[in-house]
Amino acid sequence: IIKTAKKYNVCWEAISINPNIAKQLPAWFHIGTLHELNKLNNHLYATCLREKHRITSVGQIETIASRNSPLHRQNKNCLCIHCMQDRTISNCDKPFKCAKLAKDILKCILPKWCPQTSTHPYALNIAPEQITANDEDQNKKQLEIFNPTFPSPDSIESGFHAFITPNPPCTSSACQAPKRPSEPPHLTNIIITGMHQVDKDGTYVSGGGAWFS
């Protein structure tokens, strides 16, 4: 299965990621981070985060990194509620060190993959009842209104795709062009096409294009 996945470039990819899905992605050896994370994965306190705090996801890392208490002190005997819980429940010797590492890990996650920046505000929103249904007759020559929101995987499983380009993935999520308040809406015609073929060796080749006018 792994050999087949590598052959057809099966990867987890999306042009925009819902923050809730971004939080579910694995925190360790994350696919959308700076190279500095490789060092942090093997850090002394990374072992504590994995084994004692049971950290597995980006959302859990974010929770620890976002802790804020006026009583917190940067020492192992800190009396803030979070550090006291970590020492008693997780048996962590230096909670403040683990919290600092969590912040450093979060800084390594690139904008498209970080829950705080994975989705941009939309400049254009259309009511669901205005969007043309997918089950309508495609042969009818009529105006169709497309959903302007960018699709995001609705689960970790649905984010896997085949034939992903081997080039480095884009590190910023898709966003709409900003709309000026005084700019009137205008109609854009889009013609789309696509095809795929299989050669004698069973290799799939696919592609598509879009023309805007």
C-alpha cells in the first residue's frame, strides 16, 4: 500500500483548511512546518509532551501554548493552576519548559496549516439557496452560480489526494481578492475542461484548465 501511495504521489493537501481540521493534524513530524521543527521533535521536553502530557495533535499543542495566568512564573515551582495540574496529573517536572516548547512548535507551523491563520475572511459570500445545485442538467445553457468559498476537508481522512505535484506545496491558504466598497459586482465567464489517460504501463496522466473572460 505504501509503495502504491508513493508511486501515485498520495499526500494530504488542501487549498484551505478549516481551523477545526487544522487542530486535528498530528503535532509531531507535521507536513506543513519549517525545517526547525525537525530539531524540536527530538527535544528533551518533546518526549515529556508526548509521553506525560499525551500530546498528539496541533490543537493540544495550541492549548498548552495559549495558557495565560497572572500567577505564572518561569520556574519549576510555579504555583499557577496550569503548572500545578501538570505536576500532579501529568507528573511533569518542569511544566514551564514544556509550555515554552509548545509555543516554539506552534511558531514552526506554516500559515496555511496553523489553526489561527488557515482560513481567511471572505470578501464575497452567497446565500446557499443562490448556489446552483450539482444535480441540475449540465447540458442546459443557463447561468450557474458557483459557491465562492474554498473547499476544506471535512475530516482527516478526506484530505488525502493522489497525483499531488512533487513540488513544494503552497504555504499560504487560498484567499479571495479584496473587494472595494465602491466596486460594483461584474459577471465573469469561466470555461473549464479536463481529461485523463492511461498509458500501456498503467500510468495515469491527468490535467485540466480554466479560461476566464
